[in-house]
Amino acid sequence: IGFMGSGKSSVGKEISALCDYFFCDSDELIQSIVNKSINEIFEDLGESAFRNMESRLLQWLQANARHCVIATGGGMPVFNDMRNLGVVVFLDNDFENIAKRLDSKQRESRPLFNDTIKAKELFMARSSVYKNQADIIISPKDCALSPKQIAQKIMDCILHLQAK
Ligand code: S3P
């Protein structure tokens, strides 16, 4: 979990390679079900319809997904309780790093990142929500490492949690 552009997909794919699990991305799954892009869903159906789809998908994942790495959309943990899904990892990336990472195309594909000032407000409002939902928090400093290095750190933390 984490804010838009924090690196969830790139790190998630590295984790799935390390543990040989399937990787899935909640936005990709939702887009494939309705055959619309995230922008089209927001424009044609509205944000609340998207949030309903996210909640339904989360319930389905909680009931059915096993042995996989899931990158959630940035809002899923804000509107839903992530417990019972698995080990929840928060990529606590800095807003400045995120803003640097996202090029104009990546911003355009995110309806809630069109306006940087509003995105920063959302970032600040959500930070504590992500922290409360997480079993593991990857610090802003560690988020600056490569996706592979971050994935390795996460695997170490998970092994540590399991050894407890
Ligand atoms: C959202 C994050 C996006 C996507 C949608 C809403 C959010 O996913 O689900 O645009 O509310 O933070 P990413 O976090 O993968 O960009």
C-alpha cells in the first residue's frame, strides 16, 4: 500500500520474483473487469463507483487470493480495512520523490494527481491512515533504494515477523 506513484507496482513485481508468487495490481484487475481505464471509470461512472469496485475486489481477494503479491490502488486502504488480506507493507515514500518519479503521462493516468497542490494535501491527509493499516513500514530513506533492494528489505522484514 502507499500513495500514488510510491513504487508499489515496481517493488511488488520484484517481491513476486523473489518468492515466485503471482503479482497482481488492483487497478489492473478493475480495469480489466470493466474494460475501461481508471480515467474513464472516474469520468463515466464517478469515483464512488470506482470505490465500490475496489471494495468488492478487496472482499474477493480476502476470500480467494493466496500466495500472491498485491499492489493496491492508493485509495484502497483509505476506504477499506486491509486486515485479513495478508502482510500489509506501506511504502512511506516522500511526496517530493513521488512527484519526481511521475512523468506527465503517469500523472495524466491518475485522476487524483492532476493538480500537484491537491495531491500533496491528499498525501498529508492519508499518511497516518496508511501507517495504521500497515504491518511493515518502509521508511522514506529506504524508498530511495532500487525496487529490488526494497523488495529484499521487505522479504527480510516478513521473515523476521514470521520468526516471532
Ligand atoms: C488512487 C490511486 C490510483 C488509482 C486511482 C485512485 C487513489 O492507483 O487507484 O487513480 O485514490 O490514491 P495508484 O496508487 O496505483 O496510482
